[in-house]
Amino acid sequence: MSRLILLALLTPACIKAPDVVLVDRQTMLEEQVSGELEALDQELREQVLVPTSADFSRGQLEAAGVDLGDDTLSQVTRVHAVLMSELELLDDLLVRRCVGEALTGLLEETPTTCNGRHTAQRTTAAVHRVNRARRQLWEFLARTAAGRTAADVARAWRDAHLEGVICGGQVQTASGAWEVKRC
């Protein structure tokens, strides 16, 4: 009997590993492949080159009739630079319907219609910066145009601005509904 037990112990058994092995945590490579790199994506977006306004010489500005005597030109240039620096991000958000061009002429966040991933904090910050720059521009233009209020300038500015809004961007209609701009 002891020989039988010894023989059973020495004989290779038919034990094998299961075909499926479950792992409860993804490896770093799997996380990278699945797109779990939002922090790196955000960091790269913030380090990208930012477009600035076109440079003009003093002679070109004087030839165009711009008054270079006071500080208003540098104020307009700074406001314009803020608007241009957010252009690429805002075009992307307009097309993905995360923000829209409102009737007021300002940008408005529309998170319920947003498609795709976005960082709400960055979107909100960009919208606030551009809206502040637009208000400053309207106030400056209203001061320089006799008999026009900032609201008048904003309406005229929006009408002209809508022509340049990216195709597929979200725009508010007179009824208050949001629609996609067709080109």
C-alpha cells in the first residue's frame, strides 16, 4: 500500500493553470493605451505656442490714422492678444458644443451639450478671460465712438463676429436656442 501512495505522489499530476487569469489593476502600459493621461495632455496643451497679434510698425499705424499719443493703443493691443491666445482652444470647445456664442456677444458654457472630454476648470477660465477682454474692447470702442453705448457696440460687434465663427460652432439664435453654425 505504501508503494501505491509513493507511486501516486511521484507520478506527474494533470494540474494546469486556468486559461483566464483576472487581474484587478491595469498596468501602466494599459492605462497609457486606454488614454488615462489627462494630466499629461493638459500639461502639453498649456505649453503649446500661443499665437499673438500681428506686429505693425509705428509708421504703418500712423499711416492708418491711429492716434499714438496716449496709452489706448497698448490697451487695445493687450486685449487683442488675450483674445487671440484662447482662439484655438475656444474653436475646439465651440465645435464640441462645450461653449457657445451667446446673444449678448459673450461666450457661454454649455456643459449639457458638450461632446468629449474637457477640463471644466480650464474651460471656465478661458471663457472668463475672453469675456473680460470682449467687455473691455466694447467699453473702449464705446468711449471712442460718440453717442454709442457699450451695448450698441456689443450688438454690432457680435453681428460682425458671427461671420468669423468656426463652421460647426455653437451659436445662440434669437429664440434663445442653441444651433450649430452651417457654412
